[in-house]
Amino acid sequence: MGLCIEVRDGGKTYASARGPVTALAHVGLEVREGEFLSLLGPSGCGKSTLLRAIAGLDPLTAGTITLRGAPITRPPERMGMVFQRDVLLDWRSIRDNVLLAAELQGLPRHAHEARAMALLERFGLGDFADRHPWELSGGMRQRAAICRALLCEPDILLMDEPFGALDAMTRDDLNLELSRIQQDGGRTVVFVTHSIAEAVYLSDRVAVMSTGPGRVVEVFDINLPRPRPLALRETPEFAVHVAAIRGLFSRLGIVKD
Amino acid sequence: MASSSRAQGIAGTLAVLVGLILIWEAAVLFFAPPPILLPAPSAILAELWSSPRYFLRHAGFTLWTTLAGFGLSVVLGVALAVAMVASRWADRVITTILVVMNSLPKVALAPLFVIWMGTGAEPKIAIAVMLAIFSIVADVALGLRSVDPDALALARVHRATAWRILWKVRFPNALPALFVGMKVAISFALVGAIVGEFVGGSAGLGHVILIAQGQFDTVRVFAALFVLGVIGTLLFYLVEATERLALPWHVSQRNQHGVLAR
Ligand SMILES: Nc1ncnc2c1ncn2[C@@H]1O[C@H](COP(=O)(O)OP(=O)(O)OP(=O)(O)O)[C@@H](O)[C@H]1O
Ligand SMILES: [Mg+2]
């Protein structure tokens, strides 16, 4: 597998009112073409900061980030992003919110209408296309946000704790759907999460981050077969991966046994 | 459901107004003040009834200068707000000019406008704009600025140009604020038009009041004020009705009544 995104010696210092805050220091990370990679770590370790830098939204203050060899200076083409909050626009119907991805890029709406509907159908929102965001549940809204990110067939998908605000059952549901999407192949996903189980279930590799200052400590290979049913999470193989990562966290003093 | 409660609201408001007018009528009957101080509502209605053409003509003029001033304020105000959001420099310049303009007494400026523009509709429209534009600019600029940062990040991820962000994200986001500004501006535009009519010209309800006052025709002054009140109220509710049609998606429209009770 080729290299898609590479972060070398990445650092980020925010200038805040109370002096500089170092969010990231000496971060190294490689994301391979077509893989699902999770960034896992405690709150404040700089996951969002790193993801936003990869997205070309907020540049790093040290080091380099490259996409297929070229430095990322602004949001690259064919990239989709899902945020922790769904960021649906209240004045647009669900269908129009999905189509916003095309409109913002200046692509013709009509060329994407069929795909928007197909995506909404696939995510169980077909009957809600003409509803407005406030008429939907949190899980449905986040599904719509994922449809929006997928509309223009991105080959890189960045997700910043997309399921963080959802209840456990809805979260399971969306984990399953996301892992199905990943089955379609050809898409590189960088996924931020707090949950070890979620990271293991979804990922090909899990990059564990730590605070003080934020950095990538270790990358775990998750060689569990795909497709992955939800029941995989009750198997011993799954537990082995979870235990390995939890072990690292307790050695880092992030979780107590 | 919503429309029947709205009908109830309108009926209630009218009932209160009619009640107040009846109290006024009764008080005038009872205390019998000289009509030159306070005429009875029935006398005011009779005055309107006796020369409907006269009042319609002058009300029409006031309405047209008010609407022209209001329309210009909206168009100019939105353009200025966009410029303010687009450039820090424009923001400084426009804010300063508006603050200076807003702190000058319009009544004192009105004669200048008559000197510059004559006694037709133009100075009235200009004064209406001067009064009304401030709230439009201030509210729209706030609305354009207070966009969810994540929505802007989303737009940037999709490589949207600044104009497209303005059109697809910022502007719709500012619409509720625009309506807040318009509800204030419509009343100010009416006041501006009347101020203009007080200073010069030969048409409009302001002119009617001025002439009638010179002749101690208190009934006619009150009749003109009554028409003015009706116009102001109708214009306000017209803006509000437009808001309901334009912003069905906004929280303020979805859950409007009894909010504080919950
Ligand atoms: N705009 C900013 N200005 C100053 N400091 C910031 C800013 N954004 C983030 N930080 C700091 O940088 C550090 C990393 O923040 P970041 O949001 O990347 O963490 P995170 O890993 O995403 O946390 P969480 O899991 O809670 O979302 C934190 O200490 C935070 O206080
Ligand atoms: Mg975060």
C-alpha cells in the first residue's frame, strides 16, 4: 500500500491570551492509501488539532504534512470531513444539506441529485430527504452529515469524533454502517475517537496519542478480518487488541487499572 | 392550530384597542373637555369620514416615501454590512460614519436636506434612510459574522470561494437578524418621512398635521395621527408576516409562545 498522508516532526503552538500553548510536538504519522486509521487518545492530546492540520484548515507551526508527496497548504480536492456536531444548516432540507457539498465546490446540483438520494436511502434517510434538520434525531442528523461528506466521492475522509455525542445504540448502528462503507474500498479514512473499542472495531491501524505535549506514541495494527460483524467485539481476538491498547494507556498513566 | 391561536391573538388585541377607545369616548362624554384640547374618538372618525380622499392622498404620499426609504435602507444596509464583514478597513470607516450620523439630530439636519433636494419626495426619503439604515447595518453585520465556525470549516473543506460562503452560508444565517433590523427600520423610516414632511413640502400626513395645527384644528391633527398609527402598525405586521413566510426554519418561528412559562 502506498503512502497517502505523512506528518513529519509536526508541531503546533497556539498563541493564546495566557501565552503560547503547545498542542502538538514532534508528531510523526503515516497514513496509508486506502486504510482506516484511528487517532485515539485522551481529551486535549491534540487529535482535533492534528486532524484540522491534515484537512488544510489550520496549518502546523512546525514540521511538514504531505499528501502523496505534496505539502498540504489548503484543503485538498476530493476530501470529505465529518465533525463532532453534524453542522447541518437549519434552512436547508436534509437533501439540500447533502447537496451543499457539491454547491460549495461550485459543482452542478443536478449532477449530484441522484447520488444524494442514493446515499440517503442507503443510510435509511430516504423518507426524510425533504424534512429539515430539526425534525430529525441526533443519530439521523449525523447520518445526514456523513452522506454530505460522501457526496462528492472523496478519496480521503476525515472524521472528528463523529459519534461522540450519540447514545451507545445509535453509535453501534453507525459503526456498523461506517465499517460497511469502508468495505467499498478505495477510501482513506482518518477517524478521531476516545473509545478504544470503537477504534479497534473500525480500524486497520490505531495511532495512540498522549498529552504533555500531544504526540503519537505508538501505532497498533488491527489485523482482524473484514467484514466485521458487531459481534466481533465479544471475541477473544478483539479483546486482545483492546487489552494491548489499554495496557499502553495505563503505562502512560492515562487510565488506572 | 397555529392559525387559530393567531386569530385569537388578533381578536384579543383588537378587543383591547376597542376597549381603550370606548373608555376614551366615555371620558370625553363625561368630562367634556374643550374639543380643541381633546376631541372624542367619534369626532375623529367623523373627520376622516368627511374627507376620505384628502386623507388617502396624503397618507399615500407618506406611505410611498416611507417604503422607498425603507427599501433603500435595506438594500444599502445589506451592502454596507457585507462590505464591513469583507474588510476590516471598511468596517472601521462605515462604523465611524454611521455612529457620527446617528448621533446628529435628524430634526436639525432635515432643513439642510430641503435646501439640497427641494420640497419633493427626495428629502423625505433621504431622512427616512438616515434614520432606518443604522439598525439594518448593525443587525445584518452581526448576523453575517455570527456563523458557526464549524460551518465555515465545512465550507473551506469543500474549497468554497468567499462569495459562495457569503451566499450559501453567511447570508442565510443573517436573515433572522435582517428581519429584526427591518422591524425596527420600518418604524424609523415612517418617523423619518414625517420629519421630512414637517420641514417642507405640501404633501403627506406630516404636512397635514402641520397645517391643521396652525389652524388649531385639533380633530384633524388627531385624525392624521390615527392614520399614521394604522399605517405604522400595518407596516410592522407586514414585515412580521414576511418573516414568518421567509424563515419557517428559524427557532424563533418554531417555538414562539409561552417560552418563558416553560
Ligand atoms: N484555538 C486554540 N487556542 C488555544 N489553544 C487551543 C486552541 N485549540 C486547541 N487548543 C489547545 O490545544 C490542545 C489540544 O486541543 P485539541 O482540541 O486538538 O484536543 P483533542 O485531542 O481534540 O481533545 P478532545 O478529545 O477533547 O476533542 C488543548 O490543550 C487545547 O486547550
Ligand atoms: Mg477534539
